[in-house]
Amino acid sequence: MFTQFKNYDTAFKHMRLFNIILIVGVIFGWCYNTYKTDQMIDKASSRVHILFNGKVFDAIAADRKGYLPVELRDHIKTFHEDFFNLSPDDKAIQANVTKALYLADESAKKQYDNLKEAGYYNNLISANIVQQIQIDSTRLDLNQEPYSFTCYATEKLTRSSSITTRKLITRGQIRTLNTETDNNPHGFLIEHWEILENGDEETKKAIP
């Protein structure tokens, strides 16, 4: 009889151990499935579907911090090109500068007003000068927002009789906005912008 009770007790212990192992296995399986599901959701949310020419393409969405310097430099480049790439036409100048002013605060408008008051744009028009800019380099300080930058560029002023090269250096800060628009696709704003240097370096006769 005692042997029978001992067998029952042993069977009960085995059953309890089996149940414990089963419960632990179920919990482990649930945790694993939850983890894998979260991974799949994160992976799926990072994929973007792009419609191009009637075809759907997959693209991977990356963390903005990874390509922040590239975006900042492109914003700065676009602003300077819109501000300084000018043709001898009042409407074209106004259109280009207006695009640039969407990318900066009132400091850029102040620089524009100063140049206009000094007769800079009238001189371009009257002398039939085409002005083009080439960005040489942009130095960024990403340690703290708003990010400080210094832009180094070369200007070329083309007349019918000569070509003048200028050295351009500007400085300012750039911060992130909460929204992106058609006029400001990167969603940055240049602040406290100033022209440090904009002087002639070389003048050559134009080749007929």
C-alpha cells in the first residue's frame, strides 16, 4: 500500500514537473513570437512604397540623423545658388531671390535689401552680367542645434568683354523646422546669415 502511495507521489511530481516545463515553454514561445512580430513590424514600417512611372518600388526609410549632414549641406547649397545665381533680368532676379528667402530668416532679406539699395542688381542688369556660383565647401558644426556653418564658394561674373572671379564666404546658423513644404522641402531654416567676404580675385578678357 505504501509502495502504491509512493508511486502516486512520484507520478504527481513528474506531472507537476511536466506542467512547469510546458508552461515555461509556452511563455518562452510567446515571448519569442512577440519579439519576432515586433521585428517584422519595425521592418515593415521602415519600408516605403514609391510610385514612379506607373510602377511601385520599395525603399528603406533611414534614420534622419544618418544623412543629416547631407541634407543640411544641400539646403545651404540650394539657398546660395538661388540667392547668387542671377541673370540680367529684374523678374528673374526677383524670382530666384524669392525662392532663396523661403529657406532663411529675415537676415537674408536684410542682405538682399542692402545689395538692392547699393544698386548691385541694377548694375547686373545695366551691364548685362550673368552671375553664377560654385560651392567649394561647407563647414558644419553638428554638436548643437541650431547648427553653425561657414560656406566657401566661388562666383563668376560674365560680361561680354570679361569674366571676373570672386571669392565668397558666408556664415550663419541652421535649425530644423517642424514642417516641410514645397518651398522648403528639407524643412530647415537658415538664421543670422551674413556675408563675410565677396571680393574680386581675378578678371580675364572674354574669349570672342
